[in-house]
Amino acid sequence: MSARTMKRSRDFHHLSPAWNVIFNLIAGFLAIACVFPFVFVTIISFTDEGTLARNGYRIIPEKWSLEAYRYVFKAGDQLLRSYGVTIAVTVIGTLLSMIMIALFAYAISRKSFKYRNFFSFFAFFTMLFNGGLVPTYIVVTQLLGLKDSIWGLILPLAVNAFYIMIMRTFFSTSVPDAIIESGKIDGAGEFGIFFRLVLPLSLPGLATIGLFSTLGYWNDWFNALLYIDKPSLVPLQSMLMRIETSMQFILQNTSNPSMGVAVLQSLPQDTSRMAMVVLATGPIVFAYPFFQRYFIQGLTVGAVKE
């Protein structure tokens, strides 16, 4: 390769300062566009309800208020219990989901596993067909006896066939066979190879399914609607939905028109909805830096050079 060709190749991957500034501005604008909706929702949640009805949505409201949060926090201890239930379900469920998915995906990713095609089809089949809501409810409540149990919020979401396919592909393409062979030469068993050699190289894939599982558990309310009646086991999303439902019930079932107007004016309708969004979304935002850290750590782990 001539010097001119090498120089052109380097120039192709090099941006001039002007283009560098332009692309940075575009990236910054897209970042602001992604963050601004949540910031705006937070601002609205701290806006006075009357001011919001009179002036509409504004970035800088005329009057600030904490009434929306006071209304939501009237639940008192129930809100804290719901937070605790959601955090416990999210942490336990995510760890259990990652372990089960990683073990299943690793097994069907190894060519030496005799029944890999059968179990691959078994997982893929569940992506196309399922038993339906009624059989699932019967299995969870009657067969497994998970009614009014925290495991009724964890086990139905523990294994996702799509995540299994993601991890199977990741193991097949990102974990060299030489790693497996070196572990066998050193006398390590299958579990030793998996936990000591394979998992450290698979942190990006694990962080991906871990993040998906965390979001799934944190935002889940449907399983609580089906399987949970005890107030002490109601998760955050379900409790906030019940607050919203009770607000709508009060507004729609006020027989006295004048009283209905008074109730309507006293209830922070729009701002309380925004406050619920902030309370439900805020804590999960802190999960992103945690998983990003493991993305970076996993990408910097060395591998065998072929």
C-alpha cells in the first residue's frame, strides 16, 4: 500500500474540527431531546394545579406547589411498603432471571450438548404460542399456590425466551472455544468453566438482559392485579394505579354538582399524575449508571488472541 493510499485511509476516519463540532452539537441536541420530557414532567409535578389549569404547561410555572406529592403521600406507610416490595421483587427477580437465562442459554450454545436443538426449539416455541391468560392464572394460583405471595410477582417473569436467544447468540459469537478448552485442560468442571471463565467475558450480554429484566420487574403491575390481594404485597406501580383509579371514582361519582366542582378543584388531577410518573420512574433511573459500569467493564476484559 502506497503512502498516499494510507494517508487517504487515515483521512477517511478523521474528522475536521468543524465537522467534529457539528456532530457534537447534533449528539447534544438528541441527548437534550431524550432528557427534556422527564424534566418537563418533573416541573409539571411541582406546579400549582390552579396555575396549570389557568396558564397551561410552562417550563417555568407561575406558582410552585407540593400539593401533588402531598396527595400521593397520603397513602403513608403503604407507599413505603409498596416501594419495598417493588425493590425486593426487582432485585431478586433480576438476579434469578439472569442466572436461569444464562445457564439455559449457555447450555444450548455449546455444540457438544446433545439435546441443544430440542431445548432451543422448546424455548423458541414459547415465543410463538402460549397457553393464554386463564391457564396461566390456574397454574400460578392453583398448581403453584402463588396467590398473595411475593413469588407470584417474580416467577412469571423470571424466564424470557427472547432473552435466552440473545444470550445464546452472545455465547456462540463472543466466547471462544479456546477458552472452554483451556478450562478443561486445567481440570475445571462445567460449572467452574461457566462461572470462572465464561461469565467474566459475558458481562455486556448479562448487563443487557439484566437491564431489560430490571425494567420489566419495576414496571410490572399486571401480575399484581391478578395475583395480589394483600395490601402489604402491593407493588409500587399497582398502588399508584389504584390511587389514580380512586381519584377518577371520586370525580365521576359525586352526586352534588356543586360538590363535584369543589372536589374537582381540590384534587390535583394533572400534577398528581405527573408526580406518580416521577415517583415511579425516578428510582429506576439510577439503574442505568450501574449497568453502564458493567458494560464498560465487560468490554475491557481480554480474550484469547487467535
